[in-house]
Amino acid sequence: MPRYLVERVFPQGLRVPSTARGAEGCAGVVAKNAEEGVTWLHSYVTRDSRTTFCVYDGPTPEAVRRAAERNRFSVTRITEVRVLDPYFYYHL
């Protein structure tokens, strides 16, 4: 399954409360992503909470974009990526 890095901008900042409500919101995102065959792995959020870099597995960039639309998220850029693990080289 291809992996994608998705950059998003939230002009007002992204706010996900550390409460049951925040957990429910994340679960809803996961469910809508699944409808497109997309899996959210994790995200990085800038200190000001205005930009996120999210890592997804999905069949195509179009599926990732459709999942974002279902969740009413913007998409600034989608880039297909591969893992580069520096510890892999210690085992050669």
C-alpha cells in the first residue's frame, strides 16, 4: 500500500481537545477515511497548530484527497513517500 505525506494549513489553528470529545472526533475521521480505503497513521503539528503533516496509507492520492473532503479538511499537498530507516543500515 502506498504511503503519503499530506500537508494541511489551518489558518485559525487546529484544536483537538484531550477529552472524550477529541477522541470521538478522531474516531470519526478514521471511520470516514476507511470508506476510501485510507488509514491515518499519525500527524505532526507545528507549534502554532496552523500546519499539519499527516502520514497516511492509501490506494491512491485521489483516495486520500476524497477522504480529506469527507472529513472537511483542506489539502495543501500530497506527496508519496517511502520510509528511510537509519537503523536498517546497522544490520548489514
